[in-house]
Amino acid sequence: MSFFTDLGRQYIDGEWRTGNGSWDIIDFNPYNGEKLAAVTVASRFEVDEAYRAAERVQKEWAETSPYARRAVIERALAVTEELEDEIVEAIIDELGGTRLKARYEVHMAKEFLREAIHLAMIPEGRIIASSVAGKENRLHRIPVGVVGVISPFNFPFLVTLKSVAPALALGNGVVIKPNQNTPVVGGGLIAKIFEDAGLPPGLLNVLVTDIAEIGDALIEHPVPKVISFAGSDRVGRHVGAVTAAHFKKAILELSGNSALVVLDDADVDYAVDAAVFSRFVYQGQVCMAANRILVDRSLWEVFTEKFLARVRALRTGDPREPETQIGPVINEFQADALAALVKEALDEGATALIQGRTIGNLVEPTVLTGLPADSPILRQEIFGPVALLVPFDDEEHAVRIANDTPYGLSGAVHTGDVERGVRFAKRIETGMMHVNDGTVHDEPFVAFGGEKHSGLGRLNGDATVEAFTTQKWISVQHGRSEFPL
């Protein structure tokens, strides 16, 4: 099966079809520019079709036994395992991900499918005592109905499945809008997996489209009760505002500006390993990536020397080659934006310890230091292989620098004293913080999400159940109530 030929289409009410919109999204390989697919965008009419199909089928799906829903997710996992090698190749081609990144993404996607198998059996009712004689209070946890999932380009297979699989397992219908750069890996491929797994037609739909064609129809539509969005804080702010105006719940996983902090008693070699991975994995196009690497002045010289040696050794090139560690960024716009960002920082007085070249969509690593304390680049997300090295004087200084950003997604601290690291971690305004590790982590049963401009809500484990179900109070009066009127 050719993923890009067969799956680069709309998937609505169980049918693969061409969109009715007025233009095509062209899906390119970001490394060599090869055209992978052309997808005619979905129109507002098709948005309505997709949501109405999901709404229709969901009512019956919600009444299906959790064991039957679990069986579908189990088959989806089996299909994913059967297609694993092909999925890896598709991630490399459509995202420009290295082979290591592609394998990791598929591995994590399988872990989240296993989580969804478990979640199908989780929701339970509660009996709550009543102050009224003869009354029984029953609190039921039920599916929200239909969930809209808007996914990013950087981990489209994993991040989309993180919402889709548990939403289905918990009894909901789903409509996916994948990122324009990854319509197959983040959309059609997932629909195919669940189609092969025997999911009822219409319950899961994929709309490849854009706001230029449909406006806010995807989030304004009356059917979806929850919108799960992963992407930039700029777009997320809009999604949050529109969902709130329409009394919907938004789960927002947004931009980050993580700091990896190296305290004066850290294992320097280990901290260097963690910093290189945390900054340069998937070309730095990761919301949890360590944009800023903060180093105690007592370790500055030795850390910087070892860090620069490691960065210089990173190989940039064809993501299909096993030895490649830095592949292309997603498109020309992103490559140009990174070059402009580096130039702006240098113009402000920063020093380039390493200044990589930009060749097409290949952006070699750059390491900057000497940034003015008020430099805007220190406070924003850098979605690419650009590292900022910043010295600090003591813990108080490190805390101030780490928190001096509107974002608060992830972070890490390295120290020889674990409890010192935990105390430090508690002072950083982030949703996630890791002691003696990297900044890029996700686990199926641990709440994932950010503070400040990095998002609203959480996913994974109990947080996912909370996100995709709602509570309903049903009381039963076994005797007779007395009414005062």
C-alpha cells in the first residue's frame, strides 16, 4: 500500500473521497522537495457531514460494551504493529524525521494505544450519600459525545493518537483535522488503522482543510463538545477563545520555552548528554525542547567546552541515513524564520559559539551566548536547532531566569543532590519538571500539560478520562419527598 497515494484524501462517514474545497494542499517531503500527495481541501459542508456522522454513530457506540470498545483498540494496536516499518518510512518522508525519531514516535504511539485499551474499562459510577431521607445519589461518568482533534506537524502520529484512541475507548466519536504539512501521518493513516481494526464507519472522520477554506467551522460547529488542540500558543489562544464563546471545553497543548538547568554539583558529562538531546532531537521542533541551557558559573567553562564538542559532532543531512542526527526543518518558511531569529540575536550583541549554515530546509545547529538579559529570544519558543547558553550566579538567579518567560511546559535540573533538585523543580513555573534527565518526556499514565501560555488542561491517564468524559448526577427517591409548595 502506498500511504500517500491511498491515504491522502478525506475520510468522511466511512468513505475515502476527494474534498469539495476550492484548492489543494500539496504534501511535500521536506528534505528533497518530492511531492507526496495533493489533497483537495474539505469545505464547510464536509465539516458538517463529518460531525453529523460522528454524532449519529456515537450514540450507539456509547452504549456498546467497554469490552467491545477495548477489542477495537486492541486490533488497532495489532494493525499498527503490522504496519510499523511502513509507518516509520512515512514519518521520515512526510516530517523529515530521522530514523531514530520515527522509531521513537511509533513506539510511543503503541504505548498510548495500550493506555487506551486500559482506559476503556476505567469509568465507574459512584453512589454518594444524600441529606434527604430515602434518596440515592448516583454519579455517572459518561462520554462527552464528539471530540474535535487538531494535531501538529512535529509528532502527528503520536499526538493525534493520544487524543483519538482514548476518546474512542471512552465512547466518543472523533473528527480529526491534521496539520497541512502532515495530512497522511497525522490523519489518513490513523483513519486507515481504525478502519482495519473494525471501528464502526462514521465514528472517526478526517478533514484535511484550512481556516482559509472553512474559517472557524471546525470549532464553532454545534456537535463537538471538546476540542483537543496541539500547536502554537498564537493559534491556541484563538481556539481557546472560540471554544469558550461556544461553551465547549478546550484541551490546549501549546508552545514551550523550557530551561535545562545545570547546578554547581551536577555531573557535567551527563548534563551535556541531556542538554544535547533535549535541544536537538527532531531538529529542535519539539514543544518540550530545551531552548535555554542555564549553567552555574563554576561549571561554565568545562560545560561549554564539552557541549560545543558534542554539537559540532552532530551530523546534519538526509533523514533516511541511519547516521543522520539532524534532518530538515518542516518547510522553507521555518528555515527562513530561524535564520532571521539568529541574525536578530547577533544584531542585539549575542555571540555565536557555533553558527550553522542553512541549506534548503537543512538548518545546521547554532549555539548562542552573551545574550542581553532583555533579549526577546530568551522568552520565546525556538522551533529549531538553535541553543541558548546562559550562565547564572546561584540558585535564586537560575530560578529567576527559568521563570522569566510567558511559557511553562517542561524543564529539567541537574544536580548531585536529588532532593535539592526536587526543591528547585517545585519553584519553576511549569507543568512538568525533570530531575537529572532531559526536558522531552511523555508517559501514558502521567498528567501531561503546561502552565501560563503553554496550555490548558492535561492529558494521559486519569486526566484523559476527565478530558473526554463528563459527570452526570442521577438521583433516585425511594421514598416520597416533601415539597413546601
